[in-house]
Amino acid sequence: MNQGELIAAVAKSSGLSKRGASAAVKAAWEEIGKSLKKGKPVRTTMGTFMISKRKATRGRNPQTGELIKIKASKAVRFKASAGLKGRLNPRRS
């Protein structure tokens, strides 16, 4: 599902217009981004978005084999909630 399909699905299930659903989806992503930029995790019923820190490390340039330094960085991480995992893998009776 891409963003356009998500907006259409939100519009259909919520009764909003596509324009209203688009504004809501974009606002939600914007607020998640703002919170993560401040270093605060975002907890939802789907799971938690958080910042993960990657340490500086050494690597190799695959074309030349030369050793290179890879700088420390931050990445967004998502940990699915038990409820979301349960929807994906329902227990069989």
C-alpha cells in the first residue's frame, strides 16, 4: 500500500473526503517526525516509533576494498505491538 492508497482507505473508513484524509495522514506523519526529532518515542496501538543510534564503525569500499570509516548516525526504528503481531499471526485453534 502506498500513501495514495492509504489516504483512499482512510477516507473510505472514516467518512472523510480524500482531501481531509490526506491532510490527516500527512499531519500524523509530520507530528511523528517532530516528536522523533526531539528524541521522544511515539507510541500507538500499532507499535512504537523510536530513534536508534548506530555507532561509528569501519567498513570496506566494495569497489576498491579500501577501509573506510562509517560515521555514527541515527535511524528510525519501529517495534510492532502485540496487537499488531496478533493480527499478522493469529493463533490457530
